[in-house]
Amino acid sequence: LFDRAEDAFKALEGTAFSTDARLALLSLYERSRNWHPAIEVARQLEATGTGSFSQRSAHHWCEVAQEADARGHSDDADQALARAREAAPQAARPLVLQGQRLVRQGLHAEALKVWDELMVKQAQAFALVAMDYARSAQACNEVPAALTKLQLIYAQVPSMDVLTAIGTLQADATVRRDAIVNHQRQQPSLSAAQGLIRERMNSQVPLNEPEIEVLQKALTTAARPLQRYRCAACGFESQHYFWQCPGCQNWDSYP
């Protein structure tokens, strides 16, 4: 019925219901993954003063880029990502995707530069590529500089993802264990507890009393699943990160 709905909404163009029809069309195109018409409708809505659709348009162009990559059309993907960045220069997703594409091409130093920009523009989203950042730093022999940057971003936005990336580059086992214990005190989680146990097994050094205490705290707070993403708009839960919630279709709704 999507085609019939599209025709009905288009028939309202030029009437008092144009804006409502365009908003409905935008949602329709997103549901049917028809990205180029979605981009055009978003442009029309923004041109008529309905609001800002730059972030949404950036997601649309990112979807176009991923579809182009899936077909092996690398040049088209490059152009789509450039349009995504043009639409919303501060958006996280184009930088995430651009860095991942560079890694697949073996251009690790270039990927680090892109993700350095992500650190500055969207520090909260950097956790999504923290481990990729660490691996790329190892691949191009940029470990000391990358370790310093990871420690700075962790101080700004603490997360177990970034801490795990730091541990990948940190050679001192004692420093790694202390960092996990400190994180566990601030943000008790099973992920941090797992990291501490892993460090204990690797080093063969028994857990001390403070470490046992933070493990106990993590287990106490484990009544609910902590390693899942939850949509802030509708509550849809998944172990996979979605840029657009499959439940309510909202963008950037996963904290």
C-alpha cells in the first residue's frame, strides 16, 4: 500500500495540507528505504521553514553510501558521504562510516585523522569506534599518540568501550587493572567486572580486597541486562546499535 499512500500524499501538494503531507511522505520514504526521494522531501520541508532536517538528511546520505558500497560502487559511496557531511557537518555517523571505509582500504593513518575529528565533534559517539581506533593505531605504529588521545577522551566521556581500547594499547598490566578498578568504582558494570577478571587471568596475580569489592558491586547491580542498547523514544532494546530505531523510526534515539 506504500505506492497508493505516496500518490495520496502527493495529491495534497499545493493545498493547506502540503506540510503535513510532506512530513508523512518523509516517514513513508524512510520506512520503504527510498532514500533519494526522502532527501528531496527533507529539502523541501527545510526550504519552507518547517524546521531543520540536516541531521536526518545526513542519515539518508549515509544510507545511500552504504547501499553504494554494498553494490561495489565506491565512487558513489564517497560522494554520498561527502553530501552527508555537507548536510550536517557536526553529525557523527558520516565520520564513523568514513573511518571504517578507510580501514577496509588499509588506510589506517587516514582513518585515525577522521576519527580524531569525531573525538572533537561528537565525543559521546566515539565509543562506537574506540576499538577500531586502537587497532588502526597499532597497524600504522601510532600507539603512543593514540593512547594519549584515548586517555583524554576517556577523561571527557568515560566508557568501558574506550577503556578497553586503552587497555589494548597499554603495555603495563598493573596500570590496566588499576584503570578498570577505578572505572568500576565510578560506573559499576558487568563489562568492567569481566575486564578485571580477564586481566587477573592474564597476569596470574590474585585479586586483592578492593578488586573483589568492586566485582561484588558489579554483580549486585546486574539485576537487569546492562549490555544492551535501548531506544530513548520507545524503549526498543537490542544488542545491536541502530542509527534509526526499527521500532519507532526515530533517528539518533539510542543513548
